[in-house]
Amino acid sequence: MQRGLVALAKYVLISDLTLMYDYRDFPLLDFLPCAPSGSVPGAIYNFLKGSASPPLPNGEAKYAPYSVRKIEAALLTRNKPEDVAVPHPDYIEQFIKDDTEVIGVSTMDPLGIAPLTMSYEVLFATHSSPWVRREWEALIHRINLARRGKKAKLIVGGPGVWEFTILPEELTKEGIDYAFQGESEDVIPYLFEQVAQDKLDPNMFYQGYASFDDNFRMIFKPDGRFITRRPGGRRFPRLEDIPNIVRPSMKSMVESMRGCGVGCDFCEVTLRPLRYYPVEKIEQEVEVNVKYGGFTNAWIHSDEIFAYKHGPLFKPNEEALIELFSRVMSIPGVTESNPTHGRISIPAAYPELISKLSEIMRAGPSNWIGIQVGLETGSDRLAKIHMPNKTLPLRIGPDGSWADIVWEGVHNMTLYYWRPAFTVQVGQSDETPEDNWETVALINRLSNSEAGGRPFEFTVTPMLNVPLGVIKSQSFNPAMLDESQLAVYYASYRHLAKMAKRDAVRDSKGNFIARMGTAGIISFGGWVMMKVVESICKKRGVDIEKVKRYGLESSSTSVAVPVPA
Ligand code: SF4
């Protein structure tokens, strides 16, 4: 790096470093930082996390998480390019100078209390911090050392800010000046100016945070450590106030919409207003990634891609989806694309749509379309309570059970080379042991099914809903999981071990040695994880043999889900 080229930066934007690694481009390895540091040794963690985004000659990062790129673009609407810097992780200190006014850090899971991280902590009953928290604390320590004696204010933002609303004392302990809660593109230039001057305009901002009461009504809690948008004012930026990224995002991710609208009762995304990006806006952002990032792929982010410009009863808008992916794939330089999240009921009900999208995205045996899917449960009863619209336009009952809909969806996805990464929840409200055993039966059934002569291709990760009181007391242990919940864990990790063994070599990237190293660790790690869960289950008296065969005798491996008119 030519250090002399580092410019004074009035505003320095930094990402939680766990969002800056490539994780060897192996599916699901992005979840690695959720693992406890006492259970995954440093040498293995450091190997598997791969490399950080490369540095540019001036010390900035070539790629940054999409959220950071959005904030950068928003600040540039009222600032000169040289006033805003996004440093490479190795050169952060060199951008924090006497004249730096604000350092903004974006985070997803700073305290390691997000559901997946908590699930590991409970399972391993560990007192060692998860890697995501260790990396966060090390980063904030570095930033605080660099700004010591200088005027720069430290403000954190991003989807992980809710964690500080649960444990606000951590802001004080970590020496963070403010946590900003909410979407911000239309107000962030004013926020940074006002934070730098220590003078917040009450017509724009509120010192405190939004929360929900027992009736799920939004309330505002005053707290000088937090800033959010003014209650009663516009809570979200309008589409036209969200600027396009101007520099490349990690993994070439771009947004296609915000909000969802499906209305699952555990999901905060559904509370945000729906805003669809026009295809031109998506194209423009992909072009930035191709031109300045050298990418050949485009990750199209949403929380529910099949809701993009959807019709009545959440019927997918086939025309809009086909246009979106056709135009992305027509951008010169783009050879691969995939959506980040979607519902399973659409592949179940619209196999022809999935087939067409596969053709457009050039899916095939060496190009599986990875997508995250919230499966949540195998139980009809819980699905109807917590996510009654997630099956639409199909309905549980007339169109089969939830398990039938899921089976048909995975069948069609496997047929057309899509690989869902499922999450299932345990510890939902109203849950009974029977609900969890239905989840076990579904996982077993999927794990033993085939489509087009291929075994069903999917992963499944269990997540635990931990009560706030337990998060605050940090008193985690596997005793929090009952027999049926442990059975869900075991069925999930048993399937993951099977997938890791089957696909680790095929899905590893890099040179021969790196591929073999990654494949060996993944495959062995999958087996070890299954054995650890098995041993916990045995100690707790869970009948392992029952889990292995549960639901297989009674299940059929073929269902017919009708296509809605
Ligand atoms: S479909 Fe997904 S994003 Fe939409 S409300 Fe349900 S869980 Fe949230």
C-alpha cells in the first residue's frame, strides 16, 4: 500500500470484520463466527474464514458489506468523495486522524446473542465468547485506541443494534458514543453532521430507541446512548431517497426490495413498508459490482424474493421475477446469479417458474442456486399459529400438510438445481414436544428422499428462541433444551454431517491444497458436530435410534401439490 495516498477522512466507515471475510466461498461457512471460540480453535477459525476483502492502493477496502456501501453512498450525497473512507481492516488506524469527525461501524451480531449464536452457546454451555463477539470487541478496542485524544465520535448501526437495546450497558463498557437504530439513508448525512457538533435536531432524531410492548405496539424508550428517527415522523426512507451504491459490495450483493408483508409473527422484517427496487436500479448496482469489483456473479438480496411485486394472496409475479433475473443475467460480465432468501411454498406450487428461473440463471450440476429458506417447523399447528401466510397461495389442509408442501418444494428445487439452506426454530411460543417431533419427522423424510435420481439437496440449521431474561443472565446450558428440542438438533446435525461428507469436495473453492483443506475440515467438522450433539442427547436420555427413524415408516415420499389457479 502507498501510505502517502491515504487522505484525511472526515467520516470513516468500518464493518464488523466478520462481514469482511470470504469464508473460502463455501456455502454456509458465513455462519462460522457464531461458533464458540472455545470449541473452534483459532487456527481452524482463521483458516476457514479465508481472506478479507483486498486493499486498494490508498488503503481502503476493495469490497465492503452492502450496508456499509449504502451508508457511504448516502453520505456522498452531501459530502465530497475524499471526506468518506471505508478502510481495509489492516489500515483502519491510518484513517482515524485529528480531523476525523465520526467513525461509523456497521454490525449484525456484536454481542453474540443472535439466535444461531445463542443456539451454539446453549448447546455447548460454554463460557467462551463466540468468535463474532471476540472479533467485535477486538475491533472496537482498536478503534478506541486510534481515536484516543482525538475528537472523533464512535457510532454503531446496522441490524445488530437491537442487541444493545437488550444489554445497553455494553455501549458504556465498550466506550461507544451512540447506537443508531433503524434505516437511515435519507437522514445519515444530517446525523453525522449533528453528532460531530454534539447537537441533535429533535425534529429529526430522538435520543432513545423503539421497542414493543406486550401487545406488540411500538413504544419509545428514552436513553441518551441511542439515537433513532423521531417518533411520529417518517420511520423509513422512501425508495427515491435510497441512493445506489457507488463502490463494490462484498460477494456482489445488491438489494431488490425492502420489507416483506407476509406477516410471520416472529419476524421484524414484515413490519417495514414494502419497497420494490425497479429493475433499472438493481441493474445499476450490479454494474457497479461488475465494473469496479470484477465480479461475474450477482446476489439478489431480499427477505422474500418470491414476494417481489407479488400478486393477490402472495401469488408470485412470474413476469416480474423472470424480467428481474433475465436482465441481471444479461448484464455484460455476469455469468451467475442467485436470490438470497425465499419461501418454500412457491417452488412447491410453481415448478415451471423455478425451471424457467434455473434456465435464466444457468443452474446445473456445477452451479447450484443457493437460497436461505425459513422452514421454522414441521408442525401444521405451529405453522398456522405463527406464519399462516407463509404457505400462500397454498393452504395447509386443502393443499396438503405443511410437511407435504415443504417436501414438494425441495423436490422441485433439487430437480432444477436449487439448494435451500433451511433454518428451523425450537422454543417458539405455544410449542409442544409433538410439534418438535413433527419437525424431526420432516427432516428425516427430506433427508431420505430423491428427485431426478439425486438425493434431496438441502441443509438445515436449528435455532433456539432464548428468553430475554436468560440472555441477560447469560446462564446458558443444554438443560434449557428438552428431549424433543434436542431431537430436532440431532436430526439436523445428522443431516448436515451427511451433506458435508457428500458435498464438501464439490463445493470447496481455491487451489487443490485449499480445496482439500477446506473439504477435509468441513467434512470432519460436520461429523464431530453430529457426535457432540449425539453425546449430549445420550447424556440427557434422548433415544437416538428413535430420532434416526422417526417419521420414516409412516411418510410417503411423493405428494401432489396443486398449482393454484
Ligand atoms: S416470509 Fe420471511 S421475511 Fe417475510 S415475514 Fe415471514 S419470516 Fe419474515
